Amino acid sequence: MQKQTIYKSTNTYDTLNKLTGATKNIWLVFHGIGYLSRFFIKHFSSLNAEENYIICPQAPSKYYKDDNYRRVGASWLTKENTVLDTENVLNYVDAILDQENLPENCNLIVLGYSQGVSIASRWIAKRKRQCSRLVFISGVFPAELKKFDFNHLDNKTIIYHTVGINDPIFETENVLKQELKIQQTFPNVFITNHNGGHELDSSLLEHYLN
């Protein structure tokens, strides 16, 4: 018989730059599978440090990526107990936002890369959070989420969807399926692809602010 228990857990997260009165944009960014937050957040170092404050949560499930047990990566979710694990992750994200006590006058940009797309989209949908920008990069949009899950977003929210045209993980047919799913969910989405592969193109970060 499989049972459940509730216990208190502690997790880390990383930030980049300082949150001050000069901050204009707050980025909540979710890394992909195999990353650690302290490495993923470096992708955002090209942004203006005075105007941009970056928060990067850490996926809770860590594992060794090589046979020498030296390189560590992390994963957000698997197909095992997905609903339960999703709620645990979303509670963790809520705790980060509560602790950060973010000002309401800044733009909130929520970005998910690869597996992080599933967390970014579910957090916005299930917690009914507002944001200025919602950015999906090289990830699979959750099948259970529908257009009505995002009805709370106002018409000022701008949505971007980006996949590298040489991404080895997504065949052309699957790229088109993802774009169709995103367009059905967000009719006003901007499709912004790049010539690279399965990667976050840092040169596009400023573009997402437009």
C-alpha cells in the first residue's frame, strides 16, 4: 500500500544583481533538465544589472550526470507522481516570491527553458499570477493546460515562444505541433525562433523586453 506523508523541506535558489528602486524588470527564470540554478542564471548576466533582477529557482531532484559521479544536474518533474510533485514545486516557487517580497511597480518576466516551460506555464496557470512577459524557450507545453487556464492574464501580457531551428530534440513536425498548441492557447503569441539548437540564446533576452 502506497501512503503519503507531509514534511517540511528546504531548497536553495539563486539571484543575480540587486533589487533596488532603480530595478525595472524582475525575471523569474526556470532552468531545464540537467542544470543547476547557479549555472543557468549566468545566461542573464548580459542584461543591464541596474534595471534587471533575476530569480532562478532550483529544481529539487538532483542526480549525477556522469559515470564519475562529479557532474550534478537536476530535474523538475517526471511521469511518476507528476500531480503531487507539481504541487510541491509550485509551493516552493510561492515561498520564494513570498520571501523576496517583490515590489508591484516592476515588470515581472516569467521565463521557462526546456523542462522549465512546464513549471513556468503551470505556475502562471494554477496560481493565477499576472506577469508582463511570459517566455517559453525550447520546451514542451503541458498537455493538460488549455486557453481558459490563462483567462486571468490581461491584454498587456506579452507571450513569446522560441525554438532553435536546429534543435536536435525537436523534429520539424514536433516544432510545428508545439507552435500550434501555443497559438491555440495564446492567440497573441509572438513566435521568435533562432538559428541555434537546444539552447537559450542570450542575445534574444533584450528582445523579450520589447
